[in-house]
Amino acid sequence: MELCNFLRFKRRDGTYTTWLAQNYFIGQTIAHNGQSYPYLPVAVATNSSTRGGDRSEAVIAAATSALTLNVFAEASQQEWLLEVRSVKVNRADQSLGVLLTTEYWAAQQLQHDTSEPIAKLQLASPLDAVKAPGGRVLSQVLVGALPTSGNLTLQ
């Protein structure tokens, strides 16, 4: 199965930046969800998980350029959210198929070693149960009524 990831950053005030990228259609700009996404050779690894099963870390990596370094640095400094929309690509005609997932990740830290041609942006879950610095928590304002008590029964 072929997948195309569409990426864009969202500022803390809810507006989107002008940085857009897709990582499947080489050398092409692809329209998706009302936006035009140019090709950028970027690797997306959002399936990281801990032993407990929570998905708390991820990373995106792209070829080092002044633009990539500046965008990744600003994303981490301003605590932007990265929106990753994964869409199935139809093999027969290379058209976009169904949207499989939409994920949001909080930009944490730019990682760049001058001896390597890759810049990485460390990501974390935007929801943090312990409200780490810069984290966001599930609240009644975001999701409505939350349970205040409960029981867990192991069978």
C-alpha cells in the first residue's frame, strides 16, 4: 500500500503557517484539502511508542537546508503543532484515495548535526496527562464532560 503524508504546522493561536509538504509525488505540487502541497523528501516516524503502549514521541526528518532548519527551529521555539494527514494512494492511476489518519504532534526540539545532511524535528504528543512544560491536557473545555471517578476491574 502506498501512502502520502501531507504535513503542515499550526501555530498556538490556531492559524496555519505557509509551510506545507507532501512526501510521495516527487517534483510535484499536489492539491489536498484545499491547499497546495509541494514535494519535500521528508521522513515521518509517528509510530513510536513506549513499553506501556502510549504514543508519546515521534520525529520528522528532512534534507538540511536553510528553510528546513529555520522552519524546524521556529516550530520548536514557538511550540507549533505538526498536522500529519496520511492518505492512501491508488496504485493503478496514482490518484489520492481515502484519508487514513490525521495526527497532531507538538514540535519539541530541532536536532541537527553539521556532519549529517539531515535535520530532525523531535515531536511529542500534544496531550500530556501530567502537563509537562508546553504540554496540553485533556480538559472539559476541549472535550466536554470528563469522568471524575471510576473503577477498573481486571479479569
